[in-house]
Amino acid sequence: MCVTRPGTTRCCRRPISIDAVLLFVAVTTFSLDGYLERIGWDAAREPTRATLQSILRAHMTMVPFENLDVLLGRGIRVDLDGVYAKLVTARRGGYCFEHGTLLLAALQQLGFHPLAHAARVIQLRPRAEAPLTHMFLTVQMEGTTLVLDPGFGGHAPRIPVPLTGDEVRDGNDVHRMVQHGREWALEARIDGVPTALWSSSVEPAEPVDFVMANHFVSTFPESPFVTRLMLRAMTQTVRVSMMNQDVTVRDASGQQKRVITDRADLRRLLIDHFGFDLPEVEQLRVPSVPQWT
């Protein structure tokens, strides 16, 4: 079943064959019009807080999170041309470096002044064991620093979070930035429990920092992106996430879980919920899934 927009029976994403467009070796010029069409956004192009919030929500709704190319043995490009070709032209998804690079370029063309930052993902490990392998953005608006995190995955906020410690609520989602000494942590309420997702000094980072981090997370043998399958897609009302073979669908009525054992079913999941077809996943190898190695 395809996830649909509220009040419609149409799929929120247009499935597209990837065979030709994945050969994105040619240089692509970033097009704001092309990006806005990709995320389904058509409103006044003014650098306001309302625009910022609307763009972030549309981006996260229409561009999924996925690490399929890492598991397929393909290189991950984090230059703007490569990111645009994959996420916009090929209508694929990606992970934090790809999402952050694309959104940063779009916000700049809309008249914002975003900054990029690196963070340590501490949701599942202590800070001392967490390298700087996550990318997020900030934008100064009306005297407040707003945090935007389009590429964290399932628990990321779909609205900007102020760097003040104040909670922001978006439906059932609750987030806030919490200061610990010289660093700030993004905190999400997961099953009612405040949980730190990542920590950062919020110092500006350089593009080369993300080139290095991207190389590490996409090639280091023990990297979660190298050993696990991670997917996330969402609409305004439904979230679909997958970790290895476990699929969770959450909506207002609760959540449903199932296990995918056949990689042909994984391909169908991508078509139904993620808006693209990738035939190669029927031979996908996932090191932490014995049946798929």
C-alpha cells in the first residue's frame, strides 16, 4: 500500500526508474526551481521564519533517508552536483551529509544565511566513542539561532528547534536543545523518555570536514552505515522506518511492525513508500543480516 497525502488517494511520491538517472557523473547545475518541485513546495520565496519551517517540513516529507548506495558498494558524493543529481534528478534519498548539503544550497538561494555544523551521534553510544559524523544546519532568525536537522532519520524534528532550551512540539513529536558545558545536545522524547540524539559545540564546519566524515561512515568496516540497512520515509501523518529487516509504520492510530525476509519485498517497499525503484536491492548484501550476505 502506498502512503498517501491526507485527503487524497494518490501516492505522495512518484516512483521513478533509476537505471538511467543513477549515472550522475556529469556536472549538474543546482536549480532552485528543480529543488522546490522535488519537495512539492510552491509559496512566496521570502526568507521568513514561516518559509524556513515550511521548507524544512516539505524537504523531510518528500526526500527520504536511506543508505542503500553504501551497501551496494557505490561511492557517496557529498559535493552539491552529486547530491542534486541523486536526491533531486534521480528522486532518491540519502543520509545527513546529502540532505544537509542540498538544504543548505536551497536556503542560500532563498535568501537565508545557513551555517553547517558537525555533531557526535550519542543516542546509542557514549560521547567519548562517538566521532563527528553528523551534519546539521543553523539559521539566525529574529535574534534566535534555529537548528535544522533534515538528515538524522526517524527521530529528527520536522520543524526548526531554537538554541534556547525551549521545547518545540509538532504533533506527538517533542524536541529541545539542551546545553551541557560548552556543547548542545538535540533531545527527543522517545516513548515518553527524553533522549539525547547528538551533541555539538555548534561551531561552523568546513565542507572538507564532511568529506572526511562521509568517507569514514561509508567505508569503515564497523560503521553502522556499512553494516546495517537504514531507511525512513514520512508524510504529514505516517512514518515508515526500516532497520535491517524490521519495518515499523507509525500513524495516529499507533504503530504496526513486520519483518521483511525477501529482498523482492524490500524493492516493493521502496516503490510503495519511498517513491523510487531500485532493482539492485534484490541482490543487496547487509552484513548484519545473515540471510542477506
